[in-house]
Amino acid sequence: MRALVQRVSEARVVIDGRTHGEIGAGLLVLVCAERGDGEAQAGRLLAKLLKLRIFGDEAGRMNRSVQDLDGAGRCGGLLIVSQFTLAADTSGGNRPSFGAAAPPDEGRRLYEHFVAQARRLHPVVATGEFGADMKVHLVNDGPVTIPLQVPPAGA
């Protein structure tokens, strides 16, 4: 599974002109299930995401995770958005191939599993809508953008 994580001051997803999900300070997480991924990969990616230390401490160093913000009297949100285009392969030319992405039914199942587990482990979780035409608005804080990947089983 892959994710592109952006530290944000605020972010929201708009679908058909209406805000579907939004957060204040926290992480915008674009997530993609790939062929061969399962619940184990989703769990490992989520664990890595929740512990990723990209928020500043008292000295301004990136030493706090989104969960540490909650302990600091602030609650960092997660805005989780499905994005199969993270599986793009451009090695064969200028038109991306998405053959590495999980099939839609499996991608939806793993996205929904990822979101359900995030909601179980973190107090503030908002989402986009799998397969929808979404407009994502964000204020990238830093900017800080981090790619994360958990390889499929056997890779």
C-alpha cells in the first residue's frame, strides 16, 4: 500500500459542490491499495502513519506525531482520501499505466478497512469518497509532504 502524507493547517474534500470531509491541523493522507495488498499491509501503513514524527515540538524540531498532538492539548486530524493514481507507472512513456493498482472492489474494501481502523485508533478522522470526483483543498504546512509505502506480501 502507498500513501502520500501532507502535513496541513487545514484540508477538506468537496464532492458535487458540498464539503464531504474536513479537518483543521493534521494530516491529509492520499492512500492507494496495490495488487497483492491485504489487511496486514493496511495495518502496517496505518501504524507507520500514526507514529510518523513530522510535527514540531517546543524547539521546532519534527519530533511529534499526529497522535502526539492530542497529548499536547491539540487534536490532529486525519483526512483520508483514496487515490489510485499513486500506483501510476510512467516508465513506458508519457501516459501513466495503473496496472499496479488493486482492482476497484479490492481497493474499496482495503480503503474502507484502513478508514475503519483509523477511526478505531484516532479521535478525528474525515474522509473523501472512494471513486468519486473529488476536489481536495489544503493548506500544506511547511510544506511537508512524505511518501509512505508498505510492500505487498512476498515483495
